[in-house]
Amino acid sequence: MGRLVLHRLAATVPVLLLVTAGVFALLHLTPGDPIDTMMAESADPAVKAHLRRELGLDRPIPVQYLQWMARVVRGDLGRSIRNGEPVIENVSRRLRPSLQLALLAMTVSLLVAFPLGIVSAVRRNTAADRAGTTFALFGICMPNFLLALLLIFVFGVTLRWLPISGYVDPLEEGWDGLRSLVLPACTLGLALAAVITRTLRSSLLEALGEDYVRTARAKGVSEWGVIGGHVLKNAMIPVVTVLGLQLGTLIGGAVITEYVFALPGVGRLVVDAVFARDYPLVQGVILLIAVGFIACNLVVDLLYGWLDPRIRIR
Amino acid sequence: MDGSTRASASAEPGWRALRRAARARLAPFGALVLLAAVVMALGAPVLSPHDPLKQNLDNTLARPGRTHLLGTDNVGRDVLSRVIWGTRVSLLAGIVSVALAAAAGSVLGLVAGYAGGRVDALVMRAMDAVLSFPPLVLALALGAVLGAGLTGVLVALGVVYTPTFARLMRGQVLSITARDYVDAARALGAPAFRIAWRHVVPNAAAPIVVQASLSVAFAILAEASLSFLGLGIQPPQASWGSMINAGRGYLQQAPWIVFGPGTALFVTVVGLNFVGDAVRDALDPRLTR
């Protein structure tokens, strides 16, 4: 397992270098002068010159990249133009709502997907199976923002059961905090549940046809014993693969969900920074999101080794 | 056409593929939706009952009725007309961004697979780097630096989808160049470019077409998401995503502003998924086994 970890980490290094180069290049892709884009044309030339010096834009591009990288490896991702605060502080302040949303969404998705996927596979070609596959299709084709507005319309506007926007910290306000996150978590979680349901159903159907399942049944193991004890772990590898592939979609979904429900998370920070043309903040947050995404994919890769020992040996 | 000609025509790979596509259970629905979307996009000036940009402040938030089948929005514009015109933006964004990605990705994958060595390593690590960004976040960042508007969105989505095609093409190139007929062409002295053009590209085309047909639906969703966030085509021009965003403030008084374009978007994406599945079944039946 140690070798697998080292191998995966080594493979990540060149990708990380290219990611930093890509994020650095973002500022230079701006048509025209990035300083003019960030600040109003009428801004004081002295202020513009100061910002240009501070961002190092008055130096050759290779020098700028090396200086930027030297700061990045020390944990200095620059400062927001809007509030002057370091990017790291901006992000760390917004991290809690995002993590709470991700955790709750993951819980919703697993609570929905596992029963649906298992029932669909075990009761194949029945009404329950058709309901499961229809749900999966519905979830995959439904954009996050539309599902969010549908949930707001039904549970917020019509039934008035849940708040339609805003954030209350569940760690401080308990029940009220949880209520503020129910609709965002369902928006994000149901989309993920759809993909997991579909994958789990097909991988369970494949595993149910294996010889060891027939042997277990012949030994008198109950159907649910076969599923829980033998089939589920073997059917998990495609599910973990899909979870890894869906991480990007989940993060993108979180950006939209936080925007719709006015949650003060990292996703909302990206959107706000983009529209404020706060490029140092955009660069910093995008770099952190990409590094987090790479780290999550690394964990997914290592999970394979845990689920299937053959991958460790290879 | 005599019997033998008919038999030989029906045995051609193209006909077999078409028959397989038509047999897919939900393909007719998908094809119908796609046809309707194309007709709406092309015939928008004739089909739309009202001017999609014309405001009528005396008739704002009007319920769906005879004059306005899907009601009016907060400045009195006809929602149905805007949905019809929005079809153009969605289809254009879906098709053009995927075409850009398929072209760029195929060239990069072809070069990487054919050149091998350092060129291959550099191109593929660059593709891995692009894949290291969550797609919507990358599109958002690129859209931000390229500026709001349809062109920025098309380029951003093109970049986001390029690595998928590059990986696919590289895999195809590696597999095809190891076959006997490519060895034979080399032995006959065919130059690399001719081998790539005459033997590799035609044989690698089917998986690229399958991937492209499956990607269009997701590109439409991505364009709608970016327009919803305000990065796509700018008001007052209509796009489904921006219409939904504009309508969310009136969800209580006029839900039709959101659910008119929302239904069009959902049905189009479902239909395109069915078409994509049918194309996959037709061109690459191994994938469905």
C-alpha cells in the first residue's frame, strides 16, 4: 500500500506544476491590460501603478511566475483587491458552510442511492426498479439550479416548511442551522444520488451473476445476507470510480447551490470574485479548489487499493 | 432497386448502424425532441408568436393564456417567444463547444499518440492538468477572463471538454497503429501523415462521434449553468439559463418565468441523452453489452 501511495503522489507532482502554470496564466489571458480590467479606467494612475507593482506585472512573465510560485509554496496566495485580506483568510472564513453542505449532501445522496440502487437490482424489471431508473435519469438530466428552484417553489414558497435562502451555522444554532441547509443539501445530494443509483444498480446486477453468489445461495445464505456479506463490497469499485469522477461535478454543483441559496461558502466566493474581477482572489481560490480536487482524486485512487487488494499488488 | 442491391445496401455498416440506432427503445422520443429543437432554433423568427425583446410594462407577470401561452415576464416580454429564441443559443453552445473540443482534442490526441515520447508525455500531462479543475469552476474562471458573452462561454466549454477527446483519440491511435494494416502501409513506404489521414483517423472516428453525441447534452447544461450565473449571452438577449435566473425573484408570483425555460432545458437534455445513447449503441455496440 505504501508503494501505491508513493507512486500516486509522484504522478501528481507534474500535474500540480502544470495546474499552477494554468492558474498563473489566467491573469495573462485577460484581453488588454489586466489592471485596466480590474480597476475602473478613471482610477488614479498612481493606484494602478502600485497594484501593478504589487502583483509583479511590471516584470517579465517567467520572473513573475517564479516569484508567484515562491509565494505559493510558502502559503501566500496573494491578497484580495476588494477587501485587502489574504486569499487564505478569505477562503478559511468560507470553508465551514461549504464543508457542512458537502457533508450533508453526501449523506443525502448515500441515504437515497443505496436503498434505491439495491432494490432496483434485487427487484429487477419491477415497478420499484423502473422508479429507481427513472429517478436516476431525472437526476442526471436536471440542472442543479433548476432542481434548487423546484425545491424552493415546493417546500419554501408553497408549503412554507423550509427557509428558501440564507445560512445559519448548525454548530451554533442547531435545528435552525440544519433547516437552513436541508434544501441546499437535497439539491446537491439528489443529483449525486442519481449517478450513484445508476452505477450501483448495474454493478450489483453484474456481481449478482457471479459464481460465488450462486455458491453462497446454495449454502443457504439469505438473499440479504448474500447482498450485504458478499455482493456489496465487490460492487463498490465502480461506485467509487464514479464518485471520483463526480467530484468535479459536485464542486461545480456546490458553486451553483451556494449561489442560489445565498450560502456564504467557497463556491459563492468564486462567483463573487469573478464578477468583481478580483483576479488575485480568483487565482487563489481556483488553485486551492484544484489542489483539493487532486487530493480527493488521490484518496479515491487509494480507496481502490483498500477495496481490491489486487490493485495494491499490481 | 433489385433484391441483391437492396441486400448489399442494407448490409453496409452505415445502414446497420442506422437500424441499430432506430431500434433503441427511447431513441424515437430523443430524435423527436432533437428535431423539434432544431426546427425551433432555425425557425425562431417565424415560429415565435411575439418579439422576444419587446417589453410591455402594462402586461407584466401575466399568467399563461391565449395571447401568451407561457405568460409574460417581469417586463412584459412573452416567455414562449424567449424560450423559442433561447433554443438557438442552447443548441449553438452545445454543438459548437463540443465541435471545438472534438477538433482540438482529436488533433492533440493524434499528435500525442503518433509522436510518443516527450511530446506524448507533455500533451497528456497538460490534459491531466485541465482535468484537475472541476469543469464548471474552470469554465467560470475562463469565462471570467475571456469576458461575459457567448464567445467566451464557447471557448471555455471547448477547453473543458478537450481532454476527454484527446485521451480517447490517443488511445485509438495507440491501438490502431499496432495493427497489421498500418505495418503494411509503413512497409510500403507511406509517409506518417498519409497513414494518419487514410488509416488512423477514419478508424478512430466512431468513438469520437459517440463521445461528441453524448457530450452535447452536458455542454447545453453547462452553458445554461454559466448563463444562469451571468456569464453567458447578455441581456436582453434570451437564453434559457439567464431567463431562469431572471425569473427566480418572481417564483412566488410568476413561476412560469422559471419553469417555461426550465422545462425546455430539461426535455432537450433528456432527448439528447437518448439520442446520444442510440448513437453509442449504433456505432459501438460493445459498450452496451
